[in-house]
Amino acid sequence: MVRIFFIEDNEGLREAATGYLKLDDHEVVEFGRLQGVLEALRVREPDLIILDVMLLLLIHPSLYMMLIASPGKARRPIRSLVRRSTPIATTTRSGP
């Protein structure tokens, strides 16, 4: 089972996306705000982080840097969602 942290402030989008992930038997930990993400990372590492990049960059850009620069976590997979009037685009970070 893949453990996923899903960070999205839009409740409807978060519920829809996490619902699909749970249908595939993924363990999904939802965050509607950035509060609690770093604490949760200290408890147990996810296999994947999916986040609303605008929420992160506009509200707390230093948290993004902490997520990608955590010691020993250079391979932590992070996928960023960008909402637009067109279909959702994704950006990918891989490696250091």
C-alpha cells in the first residue's frame, strides 16, 4: 500500500482526488492547510506527496524548500498540482 500526503486547500478537489486514490487502496493522509505537514513527516514518511503548488508557494514558500531539501530525502517524490481553467497540469520534481 502506498502512503500519500495530499495537500490541497480546495475541499471539493481534495475529496474527489483522495477518493480516487483510496479506491486504488492507497493510504491517503489529507491536509487542507499546510499546518501539520512537517509534524506528520517526522512521524512517518509518505511514499509520495501531492500538493497544491500555488497554496504552497503563495502562503509558505519556505515549506516547499524544506520538503525538497530535507536531509536524506533527496528522492522523496513530490507532485505539484496547478489548477487552471483548462485541465489540471502537473509538475514533477525528481532527484536532488
